[in-house]
Amino acid sequence: MVFEYMDHDLTGLADRPGLKFTVPQIKCYMKQLLTGLHYCHVNQVLHRDIKGSNLLIDNEGNLKLADFGLARSFSNDINANLTNRVITLWYRPPELLLGATKYGPAVDMWSVGCIFAELLYGKPILPGENEPE
């Protein structure tokens, strides 16, 4: 895939010294993230790697989802097995940490919740170095 140039990623912006996102900025970014993810899910695509460095932002405040390297189409087939070794550890939901192989859009939504909390808190909320942490 080829994307137009974006000036920043969310992690890079959040790591700037002294920068704290305002509530209106957080609302704006979250609305754009949820809108993009809704489009993916309606079209039966799981992103499976929502994290700050995969959320690109331009200088006008437009946010775009990037890095679909772990993305996969999904269906409501209850017999489909998917790998649970996806999603960056800090944003991985409990069911994947516990070994689930049948899952859907909820795994992306857990990651979105982690991003939301991170924006409000100012740093990652679940920075484990391994799965047990």
C-alpha cells in the first residue's frame, strides 16, 4: 500500500516534551480513529495492530490508520481459527494473552481503549515487557 505523506504519528507527537493533548484534540483523534476502524470492521477487516505508531497525523489534525501488515479479513464463521500472536503487547487484549483463537472486532476495540487512556493519562497504561506482566 502507498499512503500520502503524513507529518507525524501519534506516538511521536505524544513523546514530545511538554506536549499534553487537550480534551478537544483527544475527542477529534478518537472520532477519526473510530470512524476508520468502523469502516474496516463493516468491510470485515481486522486491523490487529492498533497502536500509536500506526496512527498517522498531518499538521491539520487528520488521522489515518496505517500498517495493515497484520490485518486479516474475518467472518462470523465460528469454526475459523486465528493466530493470537498479533497486536503489540501493550495493546493486546486479555483473551489473546490467554490464548484465544476465535475472536473478532473486539480485539481492535481493546487497543482503541488503550490508546484513549494513553491520550488522557499521558503515557501507556499497560507497558508490560512480557505476556505475564
